[in-house]
Amino acid sequence: MLIGDVARRSGVSARMLRHYDTLGLVRPTGRTQGGYRTYSDQDIRRIFHVESLRSLGLSLREVAAALDDPAFTPAYLVDDLIRQTRERIAAETALLTRLRRISAAEPDDWQVVLQTVALLHALGSQNPGKRQRAALSSTHDGPLPADALAEAVLHEADTNVAGALRWALAQNGVSALPALGKALHSPVGEVRGRAVLSIAEIQGSEATALLREALSDSDVEVRRRAALALGTRQVPEAIPTLVDMIVEAANDVDATDALGALARDPARAEQIATRLIDLLTHHTTDAPARRRLTQALADIPGAIATQALNRLTHDDDRAVALTATYTLTLRSSADDRQGVSPRQSHIVSEPGLGP
């Protein structure tokens, strides 16, 4: 078969076939009566073998070795091709992501494109200062997409940089929530925790709904972060986790503050006070936990909390008794200023506390 016929039937150009011939990779072994070189059936099979190996990413030199060296073992070369392919896919994926983010910024001219690319490069810098400056400048130097900021904050270990990124995300508002909501399903607890911290910076019902979802996370740290954020948003579902944080001395000061914010509602104040009192009277609650619970109870308004504190002034634990006494003194002063008598503020029946 002449070279033109082979090119038409194989799909390999005549120019490439001549190149194979020059390299000694595939040489036509037959001749016509007129002296023209022709390809035999075996030559054509070799052409298809060459093309098959090239389709895997082998160079022509590697193809020649694979076909002609009896000692050639493909395992190592195939593994190397897999590595190269993965690297190429990763690079192409990164390029595609960058292009999508530039497109999301809806650039009007190339100056905007260049600004966006510069910000994206800065966010990927090894220098924390550069990353922080990129986050802080993202709201005025260029319209950096929310998903780029979200990806950065979810993997940022530097506290200052993470804070700047959360601030920048908050400026995007609800447009940042889809990427952060997706991160709540990450298999990595630390990523989910960072997502919760970022969501907490964004106001609105959509952000609150995501925080409620995080409240049932399998990671206790994620639940605690969500509870602290929900407490400041007046979401009562956070109460059990916040109380547990006080018992376990896990960021208990912030948990106490969050309960105090929730207790501005009288009905919630009663619910919180009752839960704290139950734990104070529970025989398995240790002394340090009872002291923290008493301090938390001191921040809860209402008659139930006041009555319990009255009983706690006689507690066997001196620290508990002193905390209760001091708190009641402050409450009495406040009642006097508001024209409420101590007797009126204490009228309520309450389970026993202390001896």
C-alpha cells in the first residue's frame, strides 16, 4: 500500500508517516514493480501500535523503546504517565477555576481582568501579609468573587489573615453563602469550623439557617461555634450547647454572654434559668462547674434566677455562695433604682439548692 493510501485509511498524515520513516519508527518494507516503497500489513499494524501508544502520552522515543526493546517494562512508564496526567489535570482545573472567577467578576475591560488576576495571585501568596492585604483590598481594588474568598478562608491557618478574609466575605453578603454552605459538608471538621466562623459574620435568615444546620454537626467544636453565633441571634436552639459549654469549661465566658443575650426574652430567661438550676442541683456536677453555672445564672434576669440565687447564698461551696450574694446585692440595687421591692422580685417557688 502506497503512502497516500495509508494516510487516507489510517488518518495519519503523509508528512507524519515520512517523519516516522526518518526516525526509523515505521519504515515501509515492500516495493512495487516500479520501485516505489509500500507498506505491508505488518507495517500498518505497527503504525496503529505507534498511534495507540502516542494517545497515552508517550513521546516518539518512548514509543520506539516500548515497541523494540524486549527488556522494556511498561509498569514504571505507565505510573509516570498517570502522575503527569494528574498534574496536567490539576493545572487545567486551576486555570478553569481562575477563568470562571474572572468571568464572575464581569470585567468591563482588561484593567479589571488584570486587577482580579493580581488579587487571586496575592491570595495564593506564601506571605501572610500579602494575603491579608489582598483580602482587605478586595472590596475596592477589584470585584473579587465570593467563592475565591471562601476557598481562601476555608484553608487559611493564619488568624489575622482569616479575620480579614471573613470581613471581606461579609461585604459580599448572601452571595458568599453558597460556597460556605457547601463547606459545611466537608469531611474535614476544621474546614467546617472555619465555614461557621465566616457564616457568623453574615447577617440574614439564610446565614442563620446554615448556622442551625451546623448546630447538629458531628464535631463538637463546630457545634460550639455555631451555638455562640446563634446565641447572639436570639435562636433558642443554641441553649443546650451553650449550657454544656459552661459545664465543660469550653469557652464558657463567651457562652455565658450568649446566654445573657438570649435571656433578654423573659420566656427564654426562664428556660435558661431552669436548665442552669437543674445542673446546679445535679449530684454529678463537680464544684468548678457549679461555680461557672452560678456565674452564668447571675447574668439571667427574672424571678426564677433570683430565687435560686437566694438559696445559693447558703451553699456549702464558699465561691458559689459569695457569687450568689454579690449578684443579689447588685440586683437589689437595680431594683431599688427601678422602684421594685426585693420581696416582689423574689416571689416564686423553686426546687431546693444547697443545704
